[in-house]
Amino acid sequence: MRLGACVVVACAACGNVNDHAPDAAPRCTSNAECLAQAPICNLDTGACVECLDATSCGPDQLCDPQTHTCRGCTVDAECPDGFCAPDTGTCKSSIIPKFVPDACTTVATQPSLTLDGVTTLNADDAATCNGGVVAQTGGPAICVVRYGTITVPSTATVTVTGTRALALVADDDLALAGSLDASANGTANGPGGGGVQSGGGASQNIGGGGAGFHAAGGAGGAQNVDGGGGAAGAAQGDPATTGVLIGGPHAPGGGGGGGAVTLVSCRGQVSVSGAIDVGGGAGQGGRLIALNLLFGGTGGGAGGYIAVQGRDVSITGQLFANGGSGGAGKPSNASVGANGSDALLAAAPAPGGAGSSGGGNGGAGGCCAGTPAGVGARTTASNSSPGGGGASAGYFETFTPAGVTPMVTPSVASPPAEPNVTVETR
């Protein structure tokens, strides 16, 4: 009797059941009868296979239940404790978020957070920072708010206060449908903003310069020259490049810097259908300091920083990191000029303080797609002073893993989003 190409009595010469001709369909009964490329005997079918489960495969590989071969993942559902990285076809447990790289290393201890109604988050309150506080070199500390999921319904208005930057970090989905306000208010900085002073200060017959961030601020006015006064604040580095989560700079004696906020989903989606505001603050009007001592208006504060990071990112709402405007100079018929304006919730420049009776106008705030900050205007009458310069807009950026394209279709974004940044995974 013959079995495939070998007689039964000489079957040991075949060496392995895999060596038999296919017409014999030999069945294995132990792993010892299988070859290296398919080393496991499936006792249910008698076939030598590559794997029966993932323990038989290499790191980050799955065992295909149909073919019993090792392969990479193709969909997130195959990675119950994380997601499938499209560039490598391997299961990952989380992204490694920029600025707070350790925030996703363990699962959140609290399952969910819903911020509804009118709510204030104090970033300086230890109870708020349940995920800890991350110190930064060259920037503010970061308050980490850490939950399994985070939801801001459309009915919610959340105001962030304090000096620390804010990181909202969820294991799974983070959905912001309401509004999140981390902006500056006049001379008061937003959370994480104002750590850098930018622009020249106001002085006798000199308007202060506006703060710079994404671009330079606007110079302050002089007695006879528009923009001939306090120096414009210089542009600052992109936080994604510097690695520091930081808000907008503030102007000396003038507008506060807009806040710094990052929204993070460790392994799910961040969706923003509501509004986020990290705008800069208004410069102050020029004033009579003492007899014949006329100070110009001060500069505006720069817009802050918004960073959205996740396995997936969807942005359809409104995001604002506009600059504040400069204050007007002192008019000849009053002791104080008009303040500038805090950054607008619009793709439009904040108007500078309106000069009157010879006082110079304040410069408009920077905004939109490259609209620069305006300069402070000169005086046009005696016993008056020039206006302060407007401030630059800040930054808005998204971060996703390699191979993942975020959906960034905001109804309004001022300034527009920077090119997407690739975030590492673990």
C-alpha cells in the first residue's frame, strides 16, 4: 500500500507529514510532525498551521482565524485594547501625545467627565488636575484632566482660569460640542499664556508694541510717525517644534496672552463641533501720568495655542487664536485714551482703540489667514499721545498617527490650522 509518494513501511523516510503528496492528505497528530513554516498541529483539522492564536505569532501580530496564518491588523476592531496603526498594520495601545507624553501610559481611574451648563475649570486647583501636573522647561506647568471619556455638550460653556496650561486627556473619545474659553481678558492672561513678555513698552509720547507669536506684533506709534514708537514683539517658535505647550506672549503693561489648550484622545477620536477661544487681550489706552508726562497706548496681547491630538481627529466647529488690539493714545481733551479690544470670536481683526482729539488709534489685532497686526498711529494734536500696536495671532494644530489624515473642516478657524503633525504611538 502507498501513501502519497511513500510506502507506509518507509514513511519515516518522508521526514514529515508536510512532505507527502497532496493527494494523500495526511493528518498530523502532534507538533513534531509539522515543519518550521507551519509548526503547529491543529488537532481539530489535522493540518499543520502557522498559528492557532496570537501567542504563536510575533509581537504586534494577529492570528487569522480563517487561514491560521500570522498577519498584521487591518481594522481597529481587531485591537480591543487600542487601535490599528495604518502605516505598520500593528495594534497600538495609544498615541504618545505631544507635551504630555506619559498621560496615556495607564488607563484613567475615573470613567467619564461631562462638563455641562456654565462651568469653570481652575487649572491651578489640584482637584481639577486629577491626572497630575506636568512641569515644563521654558513654559508653564500643565494641568492634566484625565478620564476615560470627556464630553462637553452643546449646552455647555466652560471657562478655564489659572496660570497653568490645560490638557484634557481621554482614553477613548473626547467630544467638544459646547464652548471652551481659555482666552485672555484685557491685561489678564489666559491659562498658560503670558509667560513671555513681547514688544516695547509705552512711554512718554511712545505707544507700546504689540506682542508677537505666530508672526510679529505691530509697532507702537510715535509723536509724528505711525508705527515709529515701541518695538513690535518678535515672532515666536511653533510649539509643535519647540515641544513646549505655551500660550501667547503678553505686551508690557498691555494685553494679556491667550491661553494654551491641548485636547487628547489616547486611542479614540477627538471631535470638535463647538468653539474654542484662546484669543489675546486688549491693550490699554494712553494716559496722563503727571504734568506734561503723556504715555502712549499699550500693545495688545498675542493669541494663544490650540493642539488637538488623537487616533482620529474631526474638527467642524470654530477655533480662534486671534490677537488683541492696541490701546488708543491719550486725547488732548481727556486724561485717558480708549482701550483696545480683546480678540474677536470671528475671522476678523480686533479693532484698535479709537483715538480722538489728536490721540493716535491703536493697531488692530492679527488674525485670519496671514492678516498682520496693525501699528499704533501717531498723534495729531498737542497734549495727546500715540496708540499702541496690535498683537499677532497664535497657532492651531492637529496631531495624528502616521497614515491618519484628520478631518479638519472648521466652520471658522482664525488663524487656519497648521499642517498636520505626526504623533508617535506605543
